[in-house]
Amino acid sequence: MTASPTFVLVPGAGATSFLWNPVVTELALRGHRALPVELPGHGFDTVFPPGYDCPQDTAALASAPSPVAELLLRDYVEHTLAIVRRAAEHGPVILVGHSMGGSTVTGVANAAPELLAHIVYVCAYCCVELPSVAEYAPRPADDDILSIARKAVWIGDPRKTGTARTNPRDGGVVTIQHELLMADLDPVLAPAVLNYALQPDESMRVMLADASVDRETWPRIPRTYIRATADRVLPVSVQDRMIGEADALSPAAPFAVHSVDASHFVSLTRAGEVAGILAALS
């Protein structure tokens, strides 16, 4: 009997494994193994920047160098690859990335395509013609929610802190992040989501790193893209651009594409739909 796959789930920028918990539950109830990855410096490994603890010192928070500022995309890739290697001892591995977690998925796929039965990008960055997450990230218009978020949510100077920093404990930030990340979720749940699922910092080095697909190994790995059609962080137009670039690179083996009518936190707000798509790959 062929072994069932293990789904290894990689979170996005500043996110903890909590964001995958609803999908893990749905997969487990369908009889599947699933492992949400806690990236270095995240989750139980978190060291918060000065000023973030309660009571908060917002002046210190705006200027303090980040404990995760020196983390590299290579650190995320090596950490995830070690998990994939162990999981592969027990059967096929399906590696899934959300948002910036797509760059980690790409890095693992570049390094060890033979370990992966399938890769999945969930409204995630798949860098082909442009090398980094930062270069694909949409540019906000003056009246757009992204512009509002940039002015009201992001804290400090990344050149000093080394990170993209926000404050998910701030009530005003919670309101904006709800609209930006999870507008299809009951707003009363947003504070809990942000406190469990998001950390204040994400390393700028990771966002700026070369996360390009390896043009030689790319056609060898079956892959799926799950579009979030109501995504305001990574708009569907950017998702479609990356899908198109990847398919042009390997027209004989294109993405299998699925669409979910959901916000950026699709793994949280539409966990059943996402798990159903993933389960069908096994």
C-alpha cells in the first residue's frame, strides 16, 4: 500500500504556525498527516523587540533593532528542508506555503526536488521573472488600504530596526489589519488572530532575498496554486502574473490552479475549502 503524504505547511511574513491550525484540523479530520512549520525566530522561538511588552513603550518599539533582523531566507529554507527530510522518511511530502512562505517553498524545491511529491502556493509569492518578494509586492495607491496600512500600521525605520514592524496589540492596527488581511472574518475575532498568528517583526533580509525558482529543476515538481480572489495584500492580478510567468517557464507542466473567494488569510477563513483542495492531491 502506498504511504499517504505528509502536508508540511509554511507560514508567511511575520506569521506563526497558528495561521495553519484550522487547515491542520480539517486535514486531520479527513485522515491526513499535516505539520505546520514554526520558522526560526517565530512562535515559541520569538524574542519580542524592546517596547513591545505590556505596558508598551511605543517610542522604544519604533526604534529598537529587531531580534530577527539578521535572519536570512537561507535560514528558513534550511530549517524547513530539515523537516521535509524527516517527514520524507515516512512517505511522500506535499510542501505548502502561504504568502511569503512561497519563497521558502521555492528554496526547498530548488535544493531538494527529489524529496517533494507536490508543491502548493496559497496566495503565495512564486518568484520567476523578478527575484524577490519585495519586487513583486504591490505598490499602494494614495487612497488604497495598502497606503493606509503603510502609514498607520508600519512602525519605525526598517534601516534602523532591520524589519518590517507592526504592532498587532494596537487597537487601531487591529481594525486596519482586519480589513486588509481577513475582511471575511467576524471582526470580533481579529484581536485574537493577530495576537496568536502575527508577530511584530519580519526580517527585511528575507523579503529582499533572491527567491527565484531554479529553471532546471522547476519542471520536475508537480505544483498547484490556490488563488485568493479577494486578497488585498497580494492582489489576484499579482498572483496571476506569477502563475503566468511560472507556466511560461514550463508550459508542458503548468500550475493546477484553484480559486477561493477569500481574503489573504484564506487558510483561516476558508480552511475547509483549502483542506479539500490539498486532500485531493493525495
